[in-house]
Amino acid sequence: MKKYMDILSRCNLFEHIETEHISAMLNCLGAEVRSYRKNQNIFTEGETAAHIGIMLSGTAQIVRVDFYGNRSLVTVLEPPQLFGESFACTETQSIPVNVIAETDCEVMLIDSRKMLQPCSSACAFHSRIIFNLMKEISAKNLLLNQKIEIISKRSTKEKLMTYLLIQAKQHGSSFTIPYDRQELADFLEVDRSGLSAEISKLRKENVIDCKRNFFRLLKE
């Protein structure tokens, strides 16, 4: 586990916990590291939520697919992000999303039961981890509310501008988003060609400037 300590020390789950204590805690929590190939499922829709994951290398996507096969990108995961915690805490019997390796990646999986139940050896930092876990879930609920605000807009233009304005408020008028065009369309739950057309119109109207996943707002 030593080679992952730098990444793990930056994970929100271990906030305010000294690096030298993390290794012992991982043994207590039954943590294991698994490798996944590009496009391989890390979590599969319909599975029981048994683990909480931490990205150690590479990237992954959380994807929701509806009854008709329409794909919605929930988010992209990068090291040292946590995932699956909301499902684990609610003891979800059927995970409603797929977590798919976007690239070859390494993931740490932690037994959610050991995470949520009191430590038999009275681990001094177990309560701190649970507190950190609750903070992470709360933060992601705020992000979920943002996405609801975005996709509740009626038109592709409104969805796009709402998303870009949220990013600008957080990062300034120039920023890079974590999505390519198809991923952005999936995140906004719109057609890619329609999204590209709206981006083109906004560029011609000097509302935005962009190149690939870099955007700049030019006027209010």
C-alpha cells in the first residue's frame, strides 16, 4: 500500500488523518487494490452496494442508462476521488448506475460494512473517517442539486449556459471542463449535434470562446 500513500493522503476520506496511520486503518477496513482495463465495469448496475471505491490511477465514468438505452453521464472520476459511498451508506440492494473504467485504472475497494460499523479494535480514527464520509456525501448532494438545476432547463442552450455559468462562478471566466463534446452532451442529457450547433451559435454571437474542453465567457 505504500506506493499509494501520497494519493490516499489527498483523499477526502482521510482528511485530518496522519499518513502513518492510514496503512493500519486500511488493514482494519479490509481494503484491497484492483486493476481494471479500459471499458471494464468497476460497479455494475443491479449489484448490491458492498464497497466504497477510491480512484488510485486512471479515470472512470459514472453512467446512468435508462429503459430505452439512453446514456447519461453523471460524472468523471479521477484520483483521489471517492465513489459508491452514497449507495453503501443506504445499503442499496441494486446499484442504479454503472461505474466504467474510462482508461486502464487502479481502484481501492473498501468493505462498506467495516467502514460503517464500529471498529472491534477501537480504532482511534474510525469516527473521523465516518465524519469525513458524511461530509463527502453532503458535498456530492450539492453537486447533484446543481445537475438537477441544469437538466431541468428546457432547451439545449439553457442547459449549456447554466452549466457554463456555474463553472465560471467557481473558476472565473476562463476554465477547463472535464468532458469532451460527447461526454458534455451525455452530462447535459442532450443530443451531441444539437449541442455542437448551440456552441457554434454562441461563438458567433461572441458569448463564448472555446477550444475542445476549454471555455471562456466573453460577456455577461
